[in-house]
Amino acid sequence: MLGYGVSQASGEPARAVPQWSGREVRALRVARRMSVRAFAAHLGVSDRMVSKWEAGGLKIRPRPINQAALDTSLAQASDEVRTRFASMADGRVSRPSRARVDPAPAAPVHLVRHPEDGKLMTLVEAGPCPLGPDDLARWLTGFYIDVYPTSNADYARFVAATGRAAPPAWGGPEPPADRLHHPVVTVTWADAQAYATWTAKALPTGAEWEKAARGAEGATYPWGEHAGVARANVREARIRSTTPVDRYDNGVSPYGVYDLCGNVAEWCAGSGQLGALEVRGGGFDAPLHQCRPAHAVHVAERECRPDLGFRCVVSASAMHELLVV
């Protein structure tokens, strides 16, 4: 377990955060780019405890001994990690005095359940980010994105409510029982768009999708700079099929979003070459280098493949209105 951080002046534990809640716990884990399991081992607690903290958000407070461990973890982190943490934690967090970071407005990270379809969504805050193979800087407004791709269980509720035809991959009117938590596949762009409309959401633009995957700093992969086939369902993993949407917790993006590299490629809102539509992320049969978030491909609108699915977004302003009403 991590030791206590001690102030030279008082001998008391150094506290960069007045009082940790589940929100700050998650912000620190994501800033360190650790899975729940790795972060729990880092703190010397169970992964179930970390999951409980994060699920509780602002309503939960770790015990004092764990607060001290969190303080020490932040104090011992690199300047890069503390900069990421400061950009994700809310305004109640003060930067450690020894951290050499440029002043920047704190932007909170929110995990919310969308009121229409109940899916977990996370905030990608407004700001600049490098995009595309040339890392050209662009400013994007804030938006929420589904933490997980749309699953067969999600899509089944849509089919039941609207009478839309089931995807061919189901082989019938309902998805296979052992695939409920796999991403829905063999859906066309029109199918994805219809689901988004039904949930009062939208398909992400390529730029939104890429920022959610690469973060504000523009990492090569969602988890960082180094290739890692154990972090994604790609060709090199030799699984040759979809996997549950929450399997790769060691491959999440800086915002905690799953499966933005591998498992299934995902439809985006924008059109591209000769009217074809943009697809991002690569599927289970694509090599890792083709699944990089900055890599976009363009396919026909009616394309219907076993490695092609989608997820949705909502603008930050629209989400605020939905939650207030």
C-alpha cells in the first residue's frame, strides 16, 4: 500500500484534495491511465472497493486511511499525470504546490445515465485537441459520449419499442442470450441513425469520436503511446469475434471510454469520399495499426458487417436540458 504523504511544515498528511469523493478517485485513475484492477493494487485496496467509490460519485467518501493513500498517489505522480488530473477534477481540487503546470480552468468529469435509454455517458470537456494523422489543432465544444458501444441488449429495447427489423447477426427477432453484452453488429448507418434519434442522441462526428479516444493531448492509442494487443480486441489478439463491451478495462481512453480501438468499427455522422460515410476504430479482424483513433475509413451507407457497430453522443448543453427537465 502507498505510504502517507507528509508535509514538512506540520508533519500531517499532505492534502491536495480537501476531501476525496468517488469523482476525484475516478479522475486520478483515468489520469494515471490505469485499469480499475491496477489502480486498486496501486492503492492497496480491492478492485471492488475502487468500483464502489467510482459508482458512488460525489455521494461517497473513502475512509481516512484511503484518503491519505490517494493524497500520496497524487503527490507522487508525474507533472503530466497531475496536469491531466487537474483538467478532469472539479473546482474543489487544488493543485499540489510542487506541480509545475500552466494555469487552466478546471473542467469536471461527469458520469451520467441518459434519461432516454439509461446508458452510461461521460463528459468530454470543451477545448482544443490534436486531430487526424497530422495532429492539426481544433477546438471542440463539450459533449457526452456513451461509455460503451451500443450493445445487443440496448438495441433489443429499440427493436421492441419501434418494430424495426432485427440485425441479421441475431438470426431471429432477439439477440442470442450469450451475446447480450456484445456490441450490436450488422447494422447499417440508417439503423444507427434511427437508434440515435429514438434516444434523443446523435452519432458522433469523426472529430468528436477521435477526441473521446485520444484525449485532449492526442495520444496515439486510447491508453497511450505504446501498442498493446492485450488492450484491445484486434486481429493480433486472435479472438476473431466480438467481445463484451466492458472486457477491456485496461484499454480505456483518458475519459474512461471503452472499445475505441478494436472489437467493432463504429459509424460516425460525417460523410467523406464520394458520399461514403466515416467509420472509426477498426474491428476484431483489423490489425492494431488500422484501429488507431486518428485513422478513418469510408464505407457505403448500406454497409452491413459483423465487425461494424456504433455509439452515440449528446451535446453538453442538450444533456443539461435533459437532466433539468
